[in-house]
Amino acid sequence: DWSTRGILDEQVSRIREQIGDSRVICGLSGGVDSAVAAALVQRAVGDQLTCVFVDHGLLREGEAEQVERDFVAATGVNLYVANEQERFLSALAGVTDPEQKRKIIGREFIRAFEEAERQIIAQAAAEGETIRFLVQGTLYPDVVESGGGEGAANIKSHHNVGGLPEDLKFELVEPLRALFKDEVRAVGAELGLPPEIVGRQPFPGPGLGIRIVGEVTGERLDLLRKADAIARAELTAAGLDDEVWQMPVVLLADVRSVGVQGDGRTYGHPIVLRPVSSEDAMTADWSRLPFELLARISNRITNEVDGVNRVVLDVTSKPPGTIEWE
Ligand code: XMP
């Protein structure tokens, strides 16, 4: 519509003005924000942009492919991929505290990103160019919740804001800083990004790392990825994607309960479904999903995911609960 086109045109000309003919890099997280920010910058300055995707192994099923294949196909962007799954797993070994996990993931992310940066800087130097700018997909609610807004409290240390190294050598380009999520999606659609990318639920930077209550291991990640993929597929099949802001699927890895499956007693982990409705993630209500859908998700997860013998529903609004469990 006209207002989306207006935002797009305004941002594209602002980006051009800011960047000029310099080189710029952008990290892709797998989320809609960085995808739209990158696509906007690509629209504005084309091949002056190089995107970096640090695959930390904490994404949901199919999401790395979505970045590496679908996003590149839609935008034609230059992409540098760093496969860092092992690095994050070893850094997270033995860690259970949520803020500690965020700090470690944020720290390793910066290190991995800087290593990728050095490669790209060297490549540009070989062509007689320097990288002057860095794109960030920061939204208005991120700014407010991280204490960047007027008098707002720092609720959780979102690593996509304020987690940058002190000696930051780039000037920031933040084309989404004044926008709410629905505006970002509209701009992405206007830019021709595929619906799977534009319609993607908001997903935290630390990814599945903060959806495992307990230590993060490769095995637990695989388990959670399966449960999450089932829940998402069923939500989509029920045609309810638009009713739900996001639906974290959480593994309570430190909790076990007794169950019975086949002819045996089991002692497995619960999976929590946390579907919420929200305008901007600042407040949220739990989504009243149809019982038949909940039953289908529960049956499929307990039947198909080894080690899970119970599915529970989170019926807490925000406040007092946050959307994520960690
Ligand atoms: P909470 O759990 O604070 O989440 O109600 C609000 C919104 O922020 C997302 N979230 C994060 N995003 N890094 C991010 O980039 C984080 O550490 C983080 N923690 C929460 C969450 O998914 C929800 O959309």
C-alpha cells in the first residue's frame, strides 16, 4: 500500500545518502528483521553490500537453508556463510543460566562475525575498497526494551542491541529503527521477499539456546527442532499463522516425568507450547488455540519425538510471564 511504499522509498533514499558509494556489510540472523534490513540496503546500494550468515546451529529446522538458498534467490545478495555449530556447542557446554547463555551466544556470535568480517575486509582491500558501514536490523521495540528508549528498563539483554564491541569500527545503518514488526513485514513483502521469510515468526537471536531450559546439547537441539517443526507445521496446516504472534516451543531438559508408552514406563521430558498473541511483543496474551489443534500437536510430538512423553500449554500472559522461558 502507499504508506509501505512511502516507508520503503524514504528508507532507500536515506540509505543511499548515508552509504554513498562505500562498501557495507550486514549480518543475517535467520529472522525477518535482518532479512528485511539487508534487502532494503541491497535495493539501495546493490553489490556494495555483502551479507554474513553465522550459522550457530541454534536455528529451527530448515531456517539455515532459507537464508542460504531462498533469501539469496530473492535478492541476489552476496552472501558469506560461516559454519560455527561446533563452536557454539562447546562454548555452551555445562551452562544453564539464561543470561549466561545469552552472554556466551552474544560473545561467540561477535567473535565469529568478526572473523568473517576480516575475510570480507581483506577481499575488499584486494579490490582497493574499504568497508565503512554495518547494517543492523534493530526495531523500535528492541530499542525500547534494551533501555535505548525513554526511561525504559533493561528487561533482557537482547544481543542484537547493545551487544556490539566497544571498538566498533563501522558506522551503523539501522533502517528499521523506527518501525514495528508489522511495518517491517509489509516492507519485506513490498521488496519481493518470499512469504516464508516475511511471515516468519519473530525468533530470538540466541535461538533455541534459550528454549532449552537446562544445558544446551546437540542431542537436545535435535529433539527440540523436531518438536518445534511439528508444532509449526500443524499451526500452519490449521491456517492459524496469522492469529499467533509467535509460538515458542520449549524443552524442559532438567525436568522429567513418568509416562507410559507402548508397554513400558517412560521417564521423559516435557515440551511446553507457548503460543501468544501480541502487537509488538511488549505485552502479550496466550493464544486460545483450538483444542483439536492442541491435541494433534501433542499426539504427534509424543509419538514422533523420542524422549518426550508430555506436552503442556503455557496459559500465562505477559506480564507477568515473558514470551520466552529464558
Ligand atoms: P520476551 O521473552 O522478553 O521476548 O517477552 C520479547 C520478544 O523478544 C524476543 N527475544 C529476543 N530477541 N534476542 C533477541 O533478538 C534475545 O535475547 C531475545 N529474548 C527474547 C522474543 O522472542 C519476543 O519476540
